[in-house]
Amino acid sequence: MLGAFVAYFDHPQDLDDQRFFLAQTLANQAAVAIINAQSYGVAQLRLTELEKLRLAAVEINGQRDLQSTLDAITRHAVDMLGVQCAYLYLYDPVGKQLEVRAGSNTPPSHIGRRVNLGEGLAGQVFLSGEPMIVADHGTWEGASPVWKDVDFGTILQVPLRYREDTLGVLAFVHQTGHLTFDDDAMRAAGLFAYQAAASLAS
């Protein structure tokens, strides 16, 4: 069921079988047109995603050192989902913490901040290995004190997993609270994060 086709008349009418048949035929044709339009829209979205992933892979894999690779990942993360900014946390196995190693459209003072495993959104995503969305980070009770001075809006964070290893966390940020992430954004973020993790692992 896609919806309903409704016809209104200015005055009371006697509706016979022929009119019902005509209305149902029109509704069926409309349903086919809607399905075709939706299928075309989904196909175009997938093509756009694939092209963005291809361009990102070319640039990311062409970097010569770790830091330039991290910077390229966050730049393409912003473009992939159309967010205001992106952060990349890397896991430090010595300190057993997550450290912000790169950001796109972020203040320099945010780079180098650290959170413990299980702390804040990044710490929880790292431990669970599952993506998470916080609709309003400023009012979220699980926020890390490390970020208490930053007025984030809606955040989607995904783990950077390659095979059995979790290398870090990638954060996509909408700084305006009324914007959110739908299923298409979640899927695209997951694909991009896996590609980024594979590049980091190599």
C-alpha cells in the first residue's frame, strides 16, 4: 500500500461500478508511476554514493603518510553525508584511549582530545562495534566531559572496523539540531567507514 486516491465532488453523486472501475484504474496507474519514480530515485542515489566512494578511495589510498590519510578521510566524510564537520578518533593501544587525530571543518583545539573506552559516544561505539546516533548531543546525559565546551547538534558515529580489528571511530556531525540521519545515511556511513578502515589498515 502506497497511499490512497481520493476524488471529491461538489454535490452528492451516484457512483456506479463504471466510476469505481475508472478510479481504481487511475489509482493503479498512479501506483506504478510512483514505484518507477522511487526506483529511479534509489538507483540514482546508489550511483551517487558509489561515485563518491570511488573518488574517496582514489585520494585516500594515494596519500603517503598516516596523517594525510586521516585528513583525506575526514574531508571525504563531510562530502559523503553532506554534514557540517567530521572527526576521526584513532585507538591508542598504549594509553587505551581514543584520540581525535583528524577533523574537517573543526577548530584546531579539538584535535588531540582523548576519551576513555566506554566514555561518551565515541567510547561506546568503539566498545559495541555498532553505529549510534545522538539527536541532541548537548542534552544527552551520556556525553563525555571532554566535549562539554562544544555545542554539537546531531551526531552519527560509526566504528572503523577492518576484519576483526576496530581501529577507531568516525563521527559525522550536523551542528543544527533539526537535521538528522536516515537509513540511507546510515548505510552510506557504514560503507565509507569500512573503506576508510581498510585504507588505514594498509
